[in-house]
Amino acid sequence: MSKPAVRLQPAPEPEAKKRPERRSFTAEYKARILAECDAADEPGKIGAILRREGLYSSHLVDWRRRRAEGGLNGLAPKKVGRPPKDPAVRATEKEMARLRRELAAAEERLRRSEIIIEAQKKLSAVLDSLRNPPDGKSE
């Protein structure tokens, strides 16, 4: 009896694969493609342009809408992500956070002080009752 041949699998790639980057198109490129698609008069011509450029019809829909809203400026790439904060706003937020921490610490000190004062009042009342018994007899 012969053993079946064992095929060795190639070792996986040790390097992590880079995440693909999102494509971005310049306003001039978008305008050129839109002009080419607008000039297309034969059936299937727009599809051929899209295949050649590796685009989707949704690109054309979005670009046409943005062109109608803002002309060539509307085709400019939009900034994505969270807008940067104004340094003055950032400084104000830091100051507010510091003041909130100080207020919380002051409120905690006040709470402890009130507890101590209440305990002192009770202790004073107990000591007074021991010094001056309620029945009028003193020791």
C-alpha cells in the first residue's frame, strides 16, 4: 500500500495587506468625462466610456447633480471626515473641562465638610446632654 501524496499549502503572506485607498477624481477629470458622456450619441457609448474608465453610472448621476448645483466648483472633491476644530474653541473646551473638574472637587469638599459639621453638632449635643442631664441632676 502506498501513501497518498500530500500537497503542501503555500505559507500565508506574513505581511498584512494594505487597505485599498478610496479613489478620488479631480474636477477637471469629472468635467471631461461628463462632457464626453454628454456628447455620446450612439447607444452603448456611455457604457463603453464607463467601462474604459472603470466608473459606475452612479458616478455620473452624482457628478451631474453636483455640476447642476455648483458648476465646476461643485465637481471639486469634497473633504471627508470630521472638520478640524478651531484652536480657540479647543482652548475653551479645555478650560471648561478644567473648571468642571475644579467644581466637582469643590462640591466633594463641601459635602465632606457638611458631614463633619453635622457630626460635630451631634457630638456637641451628646456632650451637652451628659454635662446637663435632662432631669436637672448634675454629677
